[in-house]
Amino acid sequence: MDCIFCKIVAGEIPSHKVYENDSFIAILDINPSETGHTLIIPRKHNENIFDLDEDDARELMPLAKKLAIAIDRSLHPDGMNIRQNNGTAAGQEVMHYHLHLIPRYSGASPDKKDFTALAEAISDQII
Ligand code: AMP
């Protein structure tokens, strides 16, 4: 299957990994809306909310909370959007389910261009 997120999950193309477990990986978005923009991606390929695996659905929100807290502790944003697009009409571009964690800053976004260091900084704050 020609799916970029399946290839990232399989390690066939590189990514900046923030977290992984048996069911999910979390990576930095390659084209971030803000510094620390992170994607949670189920390993299992499902397109969007309409066919998302039931176990993945159950595990997702506790994981989103865990990673949101890690982003908050590492980057100290002023807020955070948690967003998820379903279908082209809703702006979905990659047809493999993923949840966006987008920290928001009242002032300027922290200037962190080193994605390896950034992923590590977030990862270090996971509790
Ligand atoms: P969506 O519009 O919800 O489908 O979002 C897709 C997201 O995936 C966008 O924010 C892209 O910047 C991001 N993206 C696409 N390719 C990659 C990649 N190879 N590594 C990390 N993020 C990616």
C-alpha cells in the first residue's frame, strides 16, 4: 500500500519520533503549524475516524493527554489545539488516521529548528 505513514511506521522513511508503543507512534509534523506540532499515528492502517480500530480509539485519548502534557512541560505553550481531519472535504491530506497536537503561543513560536533535539526534549518530559 502506498501510504506515507505506513512507511514511517515501518521505518522505511525517516521521521522524528517523540514516542512509540505497540499500537502508536508519535512524530513531529514535517511542516509544523507551530513549534512542537506532533502527530499521533496508529501503527494499524485505518483511513480516518469512520474506520478507526476500536482498541486504537480507546487508547488514543489517554495517549493524547500524556503527549499533550509532555509538550506543555517541554515547550510551555500558552494553549494547544488537538485536531483531526476526516476526509478530503475536511482537509485530510494523508489518508491514514492521525491526531494533531498543535501547541499555541501567545507571542512568537519558540525558535527550534533542530527537530532531533526538539523530539528529544518532548520525549524527555513524558511521564
Ligand atoms: P492532514 O491534513 O490532517 O491529513 O495532515 C497531514 C499532516 O501530515 C500535515 O500536517 C503534514 O505536514 C504532515 N506530514 C506529511 N508528510 C509527513 C512526513 N513525512 N512526516 C511528518 N509529517 C508529515
